[in-house]
Amino acid sequence: MVFSPFRGDQGDPKPLSAVTFADMAQLAGYDEGYLLEFKQEFSGSVKAKLPKIIASFANSRGGWLVIGIADADRSVRPVPRLSADYSQIIGELCRRHISPAPPFDVRFIPDPADSEQGVVVVQVEEGTFPPYVADGIVEVREGSTSGPATGSVLVELYDKATRSRQRISEFCRRTVYYIDPVPLFDLYFYRLGAGGQELPDRAVQNARAQIMAECFAAQGLDCHVQHAHDSLIFRASIAFDGMVPHSAIELFPDESIKLTVPAVVLAGQERAVALERLHDLCGIDAGASFNVVSAPDTLRRVTRLAGVLDRYVRRRDVPWQRYATAYELENMAGVLLWSADEVYVRYARSHGPLFCGTTDCRSRVRYLDDGEHGSFRARQFAGSHFFEACGLPLGSPDPEDNELVDALLRTERGARR
């Protein structure tokens, strides 16, 4: 784990979510420095300096800012609770003055003796995509203060951002093995800012695995755990030869995640009926060798497994904004989508059926800390982007496209497992 000035009963570093007002007494043993800064008041002058301080931590190795601690003797000097949330105030200051948005969390920790006053603790993570520019200046830590970066430091910061993007790109091409090549929809979540953390010990990994298994059960899914060389794979079924391939979640030590969902490919009479309907609607050759995928049944798989991830991050108290995400198609080239929903039938008659118009491909990477994903849910994201991957543009100006998205998202509730 990265540096924390707060320790638990066993001497382990405490995350911000576990810090209490009583823990402020531990700060008496620290001086301000490269990773730690104190402010006694939340005054106008402190507000003016906050973007510079936070940006300097993000451009360096991260750090902690504690407001309500005297600089001279580290005694606790509680600040008043404000009508607006401190995280909103500090977040807005950073949005206005720092570009890009740095990774940080804010907590107001009330005094148990008087809940109307307390301390403000800001934890800043080492940024993944520096430099972070505060009011036109790239600030870095210099001892216990911050100052403008020199030319060589700027080059190092840009190189770091380039390496980070390369790591994300490499992660978003990892493949979970299936015995037979089947059409797959993959969703990647790369944990930002975790590169400098130590790998968790076996007990921590086992605890995370137990939480994931409980999240599978809460979604009504079986869970079979398989150990890979650097991850755990949680499958919704035992994947032996001859069995229908089922969904999987791959969990990495830094809590990066990959979701893999095999499409529900129609066979036998179901496939024949779908092709016959598509032939009548838009002239598709009913005797062709297309793979035909059930849109509602595949969507149900996608959203149920993404629902497991939503439960997991809630249990782990990990904000989705700490992730970069992308989706990928495997073995989906030319696959036709079918739904008996009347809206889809009308759409296929006028526009043709939805199908994957590319060979294996990956979407662009989206960064969930961009200010546009404040209420992000993996289930909603996976459901809508499954259709984007299959040729239906999100946010299309065509009302028929939007009507179809709404209709297909509704049909998943009644679909098979």
C-alpha cells in the first residue's frame, strides 16, 4: 500500500475510509514533508493554495493534506462543518484550476464531542497521466513545499504518462481461454494509480476472492474459481469440453478487472426461425452460415455479470472513477443479432439487422474520472455498450436508433440465464 500517516492496531497503514478523529493524535509524530502537509484553517489563502498543493502531490508520489492541524506542534485545531460538503468545495476548486483532473479523495472527519467541527483529510494519489497543471504551472513537491517543475522533470512526467497509456493498452488485450472459439464480449477495467502499490498478501487476496464469490451468489450465479499465473478467474460454470461456455470475471492483484461474456448463439430450430424471419424482413439468405446471436439473452448475461462488478466495488469501497475502461469483441465478425421484439422487427425491416461489421476490435479507452461518470454503474455501461459494439451508435440523432436501444434494454429482463 502507498504511504499513510495513519496506522491500525497491527501497525498496518490505514486507508482514508478507515481513518477516525482519534487517529489525528498519530500526526504528532510527523513533520511536514514530501508526502504530508498540514493547514490549521480552511481560510481564503488556504483555498487559493489548495490546487497548487494537490497538483504537486499528483505530479510527485502522492500525499496527504490535513486541514485542522497546527503547523507548529501538530495539535488538533478543528475546523467548522460547512453547509456545503468539503469534497464538493475542494473538487470544484480543482476542476476550475487544475488540468487534467488529479486523483484525490476528501473526508470531513467530525469530532465525536462536537459533530459540527472536525478535520478535513485529503488523500492525493500519484497521478497516472501527468503533468497536472495548476493555473498554468506544473507544480511538484520540493521537500515540505511545492514549486515549479524544471525542464528535465517535465520530460519525466510526460514519459510517465506515455508509459501509463501503454500499460492500459496492453492490459486491454488479455484473453480468457475457451476450448472452442466462441463470440465474446469483453469489458476491461484498469485500476488507475495502483502501479506503485505493493502486491497484496495471500490473506488479502483470499478475502477479495470471498467477496467476489458472495457477489456472484447475490446475483444468483454459480462461482467456480480458477487460479491463473497472475490473477483469479471466477467462472459462472465449470468450463469443460462439450459444455456451454459461460461468463467469467478475471480479478488482478491491483484490482483491475476483466469481464468476459460468451454470446448466446442460436442453434437448431431457434436459429432457423430467426433466419427465416430475417429473410422475410430484409432478404437475409436463410441458408447462409451466419452465427446468429440472441440479443436479449446475451444482454442478460452481460448485465448480470456486470451487476456482480457493481456489487464488488461497493463492498470494496473502490470508486469507479479510479478505473479506465474499454470493451473488446472476439470472434464476433459478421455475427447477426436477433430479437423477436416488435421494435427490432420494424428496425430490421427498414434498416437491416444489427451485426458486427468488423473483425476482432477494441473500443477507445474511457477514463471514468473525466467528470462525466459521477453515477457510473458497470451494469448500465455494459448493457448500452454491448449494442454500440454491435453497430448501434449511442446518442444517435435518429429516433429509431434510440427507440431500439430502449426496447432491447427492456427485453433483457425476461431472457434466459
